[in-house]
Amino acid sequence: MKRILVINGPNLNMLGIREPKTYGTQTLGDIEAMCKTEGKKLGLTVDPAIGVADFVRATHEALTGMPVTLGISVFGIAATRPEPIAQDMRLLLPWVDYIAPMVYPSHWGPGEYGLANPNANPYEIVKRSLTDFHAIAYGSGVAVLPWLQAFSAGGIDYGPDKVIAQVQAAAEVGSPGFLLWNSGSSYDPNALPPLA
């Protein structure tokens, strides 16, 4: 049976909600259902998670023998809810050297990991979410290098204390490093541990 790869972009939770007059009212679920229905009519297998894994596998194979390290950035929910985002860690881990989950506290909804306001609890949300990623990656040899939040959002100032709390949580669960994200590329050196 033939297969096709459908890759979704960011902010999928906003489909059908954000500016419906401009972007339409179809949700991600509507689009996925349509793809599956039309795919079946054409004799195609439509499984986004397998398609994404096939893409990563093909990339791995193309880079074999080259002095490179292959990593992938994944959404923070990939550890607990891979289906909506087609990022099944068990299918992806065999083909990469590291995964970089985007566990920005401001991107978690109320109640995630038992926290009423994850954005106000950077240490807790990062530690709890990365614990799940480490459990999935355990024994695979794949490193977990999280993307951490270095920007203010949701009315909470992310100064050095909030960044340091995330770095500490990542280190405590075994991440050998981390990546910081700030769309303006404005980073406070006081939030970074000193170089050895």
C-alpha cells in the first residue's frame, strides 16, 4: 500500500479558533479526518506518526558515515500525548542522537502535571515533563537536551531566577545540557551557569 507524509506546522491548537474569517474554521481534527478519508479512497495509508518517523529515518540514513549528530526538536506533550502532533518517541528514538523537547512553562495549560499554573512553576513543570522524556529514552543511548524558556510570557517575568530553576530541574533529571529560547535572541548572562 502506498503512503504519503503529511507534516503539520506549529500552533495547531489554534486551527479553527484564531481569526476564523482569515484562516477558516477547520480544526486540526477536521483536517486529519479529511486526509484519512481521502487517503483511503486513494488506497493510501495515512499515519502521520509513521510518516514523521520515516522522514527522520531517511535523514539518518542520508547522514550515515558523516561526522554529524542528529537531533530533533519535539513538542513538550510528545511524551504523554504523541497522537495529536505525530511525534511518537518510540518510533523516533532509533534514528537520532538526541531529542530536544520544547518544555517552555508558558506553553503548558492549567492543570498539566498537576500544576494550576505551570508558567508560574518553571522548576516543577520542567522536572515533571522531562522525567517522562527520560523514562521513554532510558536505555536507548539518546540524550534529552530540552529547550527551556528564556522569555517572559503570560504576565510572568522570566528573569534569571526562572531560567536557573529550569536549568536546575533539567540537570536533576539527567539532561546533560539544555538549549535556551528567546525569539529576540536576548539572553541574560546572569541566568547561565558559569563555564568550567
